[in-house]
Amino acid sequence: MADQERLDAVEIKVTLSGLAADRAITVLALDGTGERRRVYFCEDRRVADPATLRLLDARIILRIRRTPDGDDATVKLRECFRDQLAPPPWLDIVKDGKHKFRVEQDWAGDRKVLAASLVAPRDLDRLDDVLAHRATPRALFSDRHRQFLADCAGSVVDLDALTVLGPVQVRKWDTVTWSGFEVDAERWVVDPLDFLELSIRVEPDRAVAAQAGFEAALRDAGLGGDPVQETKTRLVLRRLAEDGPAF
């Protein structure tokens, strides 16, 4: 039986925009343009108000990512609570076939939340079929994804009724060593939004010191981060909802 207090890692994030994002690319010596990706989200848009994001408000994120190596789908609960993950076998899973399950805390400034995610590769034609109306968004998610939602989400999700939003144009750089930290960098663009997220993933017992040191190093380099560290997912989803579906 897995420890009920399982925590695989803490991911510490800082978001930069505008000139600060451009400066960070230079300061961290991020080579080239990065790996280009396209990211889509599924949302429940059966509401008249475009500002309403039913799944996100229920702390459910459904993401599809297209990379040069193929597509993958993620079901993430953020913020989640430990009792949501109690149904077997979730806290016992690290890897289940092609599925990877992770329990982490996301830290951005003073915001610290628990997140659980289940990620698996998906065939390229699944997203193509959904975007072309040959299938519903249910096709994007595996039986294991659907079981995770049913067991742990705390809300009923009608996958057939969801809308695909996107794409977000993403550039992902290989992890770089900077100022003693192993830093991941992703730039997300959906006009007029343009963010660079810098993150480090550390063991939980190192997280407090690592966050203080990472943020101090960024400040010393003139990269203090945006004053409001709202998640890029919420900011981007609000923008995508204004534009409507991806198809």
C-alpha cells in the first residue's frame, strides 16, 4: 500500500512576459528556437458566458499536446486533495503500461497546490479525427484516463460533449543548467498573450530552500517574475474561450 502522503516532487515555477521573457532567453542562453509544440485543451462550453470554464473551475485540466515525437494526453487534477486520490490503485501507480502517474505540488510565489496527473501517448489520428468532426473528444483519452476521472475528479465529465480549444503555440527548450539549477523553459503564445515559464523540479525536502534560491538568482539577473503568478493554464484558457473551438 502506498503512503497516503505520497509526494513525488515539487515543481517551482516563475512566469515572465514581455521584455522579461526575451531577456530570460538570453540570460539562460536558451539555444535556437526550442522544440515547437501545439497544445490543445478540452473544456465544457455548454454555457452562454464565454468566461465560464466548467472543468477548470472544477479543478480538472484535460490537455492534448502535439510534439515532433507524437501526441500525448494528460488528465490533471489541480488543485486536488489527498482524499480524492485514495481510491485504489492510484497512489500505488507510478507507471502503468504507457501511462505515467505523478503526484506533485506546484509552487508559484506564495501559491502552493497539490496536483495529480495521468499522462499517456496517443495516436496522431485521434486528434486529427476530433478536429475534423469524425470523433468526439472521448477518443483523445484512454480507458485508464476515464477511470481516473471517474474515481478521483469529484465531478462527472461528459467527454463526448466537450469542446477542443486551441492550439497554443509552444516552444520547449531542453533542460539547461543555470546558476546551479536544472531549469525547464516553455514559451506559450496565443495572441495577445506571450509567456515564458521557467521551472525547476526538486525533492520535497529541498523545496523551500530551492524556491528561495531560484527566485533570488532570477532577481539578481534582473528577472524578478510577474507580480501575479496566475497559472498559465487559466490565463490561456480564458483567451482561447474568447476565440471559440479549434474546429
